Amino acid sequence: MKQIRPSDQTAKSGTSLLGKSILLCATVGGVGYVPIFPGTVGTLAAVPISFGLNRLAAVSLLLAGVTLVVAIFFAIHLSTRAAVLLQQKDPAAIVIDEVVGFLAANFAAPSTVAGLITTFLLFRFFDIAKVFPASRLERLPGGAGIVLDDVMAGIYTFAVMRLLLAWGMP
């Protein structure tokens, strides 16, 4: 039987520095604690991060792609840990999933106001609608279930936006 050390117990309670740091990151600086529409507010918090990633993509698409993949794995890890700390399967306060989902949705996109608004609205639609296979991904255990449905919503949005851009819209 595994002994739980006091430091492990404290980290699991969310009162340790590590626990607080995990929750701070998973809630994107506490944005996830807003009382109404935390997912939408989390997506809004993703916009400046997305601009940064897109600037990196303009310099090196490969480096930006690797950064996105690393961010997704990091979000899965943080979401797993935060869900344990909050003792819930998919706490609304965890919004790092919206951030990485929106990063995927807006990846390497041109910076226009109309494009950004369209991407935002499409992402929120696909995130809420849980179009297959996102509905299945949401059932995965731990952080994978928390994050990967949002990444799928981001992929759907990315595809629709590429079609719209090819047709000369937004």
C-alpha cells in the first residue's frame, strides 16, 4: 500500500503552493471562477494568447505547431490534476481546455476583426454542441475528456474557417 506523504496530502487538498499553482493555471488566472459563462470568458482569455501563437506561426509554422501540441498535452495534465483537487469530473472552473481549443481553432489565421469574431462564435457553437466525435471524447477519463472535446471543437472551427477563407469570407 502506498504511503501518502504530508506533501502529497497538502498538494491534493489544493491548499499547497503546488495545488494553488495548478488551479491558477487550469482556471487561466482565475478566469474560470467567473459566475456566468466561464467557458465563454475562458475563450475570450484565449484571444491574446492566440495572437501570440499566430505571430509565432508567421515566423515558424513548425515551431507554432509543436507549441500548440505541447500546450494541449500540458492542458490535459493540468486539467487532470485540477479535477482531482476540485473533486469533480469536469469542473466549469477549468477553462484551460477552452484556451487550447481556441488556439487550435484560430491557428495561423489572418488577424481580422471579422475573422476573429467568426472564429470565436463558431468555436463556442462547436464547443457547446459537442458534434460527434467530440461527444465521445468528452467521456474519456481525466483531463483527456476535459480537453480533447474542446480541441475537436477547435478542429471543426479551423476547418470551417479555412473553407470560409477559401470562399473569400470573412
